[in-house]
Amino acid sequence: MDHEERLEKIETILDEIRNSGLPILVEGDKDRASLNELGIYGEMFFASRHSLISLAEKISETQSEVIILTDWDRRGDKLAGRITAYLRSMGVIPNNSHRNMLKALVKKEIKDVESLNKYVEKLRNKKGKGFN
């Protein structure tokens, strides 16, 4: 897959997140900042600020579905798995599809949400210069 095709797929995923209206669970403030730079705002929950069970309880009080966007390293995978189980047990739908698609597209290049904005910027620059 060339850079342009990869960028198009990433942009499509980001548009889906942006237009979903769903809250997003990230690991921390740097992840939120990266998503904000990509035009993704809205309600975000932070896995680094609460115990995961407390976080799942808090989310379940107001939400029926949440997008999980933890990093795609070992720690992020564990967090996603644990919070997914807690949310399901509380009747909340954990949406991991965007995370899984992004992970497949960028895993060899970057390992975290925090770096996503810089990576997308790099791909946009390459596209503008005609690189593949």
C-alpha cells in the first residue's frame, strides 16, 4: 500500500470518528491533543485518571457506546481488553473497530495515538510532494 492510499484510509477512519458523535476513551492528555489537532473534539474519557472499573462505571452512567482509542502497543492492547470487558459487563458497547483499523494501518510506523497527528501530517506532506 502506498502512502497516498494509506492516508486516504486513515482519513476515512478519522472522519468516521469525527462524525460518530460518540465519546472517545484515550489514555491521556497527549492523545486528546493529537486527536484535537486532527479535528476530533467532543467528550473524551481518560484511562490514566481512574481505575478502569471506576472509569467503566462512570461511562456507563451516561453512555451506551464509546470508542476505544488506546495505543497499539502491549500496554494499550491490555487496557483495551480490560476496559472492553468492564464496559460490556455494564451494558456499554465498546467500539474497538477504529482502533483496530488504525493499528493495522500504522503499527509499523507509530505505536500510539499521541503520534497520530504527526504521522498524518507526514503522509499529507508526502502526498503534496508526489511521493508514493
